[in-house]
Amino acid sequence: MTIRRATENDIDFLITAIIEAEKSGSDIISYCAIFGISEAEFRSFLKSVFEEEVEGQEFYIANFLIAEIEGKSAATLSAWVEHETGVSSNMIKSNLFMYFIDREKVLNAGPNIQLMNEAGIPRESHALQIECVYTAPPFRGQGLTYQLIDEQIRLHQENGSTFNKVQIILLKNNEKAIKAYEKAGFTIAAEKKATSEAILQLLPCDTKIIMEKNIQN
């Protein structure tokens, strides 16, 4: 197994990873539900964002590491230090959606965005954020995610980033992932449940949690 930085040649694999991570074992892709777009339109959006190369948020090629086994892409995840660019990742992504998605759809998504905020958990500034975690089915159960996280920590420290914890936001119904992260030293730091059942039209679960792990620089 080797770990390398993602390149433009990996965009299709990264898009699949993002979509499967979003589904979290369901058929719901939250971004599609929020903006009323198809999976094909969301794939097109992601490709455009990757080509734009915007730092400070998860949809940035250079933030991804890929684990390869026998020359095949086996697993990936994205990591960045929140607010390292001086702007929050949510603000950056909001601007990307405004730019690349039809304006009318963005305006119509207002109530859905407000609903999503009910379960939203703020990311901590200057913490290393983990997102878009995905392992292709043939390679699961080999601990690739742990190795990718460790390598992200090492590379960010080597590149001079300053942080003392790693965070990951996930849905509370993803019990398998929660147990796996607990084994890796993560603990649940906070959770937030939406007050409206309508959230289940946008997410597979009404509660989000944030897990974190303290580290030493």
C-alpha cells in the first residue's frame, strides 16, 4: 500500500468518494436535496469546483490523499486546517455554490439551508478537519482510513500548519464509523439534533456529532 497526494487524474474517484460519503449508507445526497439538483448535476458541480482549485474547504484536490493498493485507488479523504486561509470553509463553500449553481435554485434553497443549520455544528478554527472519508468496497477492513489520517497529520505538521486537534463531523446513525474512530482515539465532543422532522428529507439522520482527537505538534 502506498499513499500519495491526489491529482487532476483522480477527480472521478474523488467525486465518487464525496457522493458515497454524503449518502452515509442511504440514497440521500444532502446537497442534491438542498438545492433540488440531480446527482449528475452535483457531479458536474464538483468537477467545476475541483478545476477552480479553491483552498480552505474539502472540495480541493490538494487536500486529498489517496491510498493505493496494487496501483488501484483504494481509499481517500480530505483534510484542511479550518480558517487557515482567514475565511471559514462554510463561507468559501457558500460562495462556490452561488457561483456554480443556478441562481434561482440557490435562492429557492433558503428554507432548506435554514433547516440544515438546525443540525449544524461549527468547525473549530485552527483544528485539522477530516471530510469525504471513503474506502472502495474491495479494500474495506484494512485500516486504510487510520493510515490516511495519520499521514494527513504528518504532512500538515511538516508543512508548518499549527493545530492541536483533529475533528470530524458525521451523522449519529453511522455507528460503525463512530466505533472505528473511537478505536483510533477520537471522542464525541458535541452533538446537535434538528428540531424539525423535515430534516430527514435532507439528511439520513436528524443528529450530527463532532468527534475529535488531541494531538501534539
